[in-house]
Amino acid sequence: MEWFHLPESLFIRKFIPLAYLFFLQAITGIPKPDALDEFDASDFAIRFAEMLYDYPYWLQDLSHLPLFFVFTWMAHWFFGAAWSQNSYNLKAVAVSISYAVFNEGIQAIIPDRFPSPGDLFMNLAGVAAAAFVYSYMTKKLYTAES
């Protein structure tokens, strides 16, 4: 179970979180299909956007929580949690909060997109939930090892 908490593999701890960051930005930053069509985007990009926007708006809002939960969890992997200081890594939480705000704010310059306070709330809820669960699991693992 400790691999789930903090993998030993440097590849998993560094590359996988960065790949997830790019994936997250791609799926949350893609313009709506109509905007892509206006820019003569490829058929693949337009179909991809159609798939992303082809589910209920409320479900799109709810999806921010698990997406940012995973991002924050992987940020803990990236920075490595130091139990001796605290049960979660402040760098991981700070980067996650900063990215949650950036991710929502950048939508102001993406065609047919706009920043949403509700989405930002769900982003930050995902960050908070991951920080809490990660902290809890770290304490459980630490006390089990002692």
C-alpha cells in the first residue's frame, strides 16, 4: 500500500504527474467545437471537443473534483512528502491551489470558454480532499511502521 502513498520509482513520482498535468490542461483548456471549427482545426480536435462537451453540464462541473484530487495526489508524489515536517507536503498543496486558480483563469482567453467560480470551487475541493486523504493515509502508514 505504501507504493500508492509515495512510489519508489523516480519515473512514477516525476514523469506521471507531469504527464497528468498536460493531460488535465488539454481536457480542461480545449475550446468548444464551434470555436475550433471557426479556426479550421483538425477533424480529430473537433471530434475530441465534441466528446468532451457531450455530457451534462452539471457532470462537467462535478468532474473537476476528482480531476484535481488526482492532480494533488500526484503533486505529493512529485515533491515527496516529508513526514518529519508534516503529513502532507505544503509545496504540493500550494502548487495544486495555484494550478487550480490558473487552470480556471486561463479560460478567460480561450475562445468560447469562461472562468467559472463553481468550477474553481470544485477544483479547490478536490485539492482539499486529496490533501486531507493523503495526510490521513500518511499518518496511518507512519503509525503502522512505528
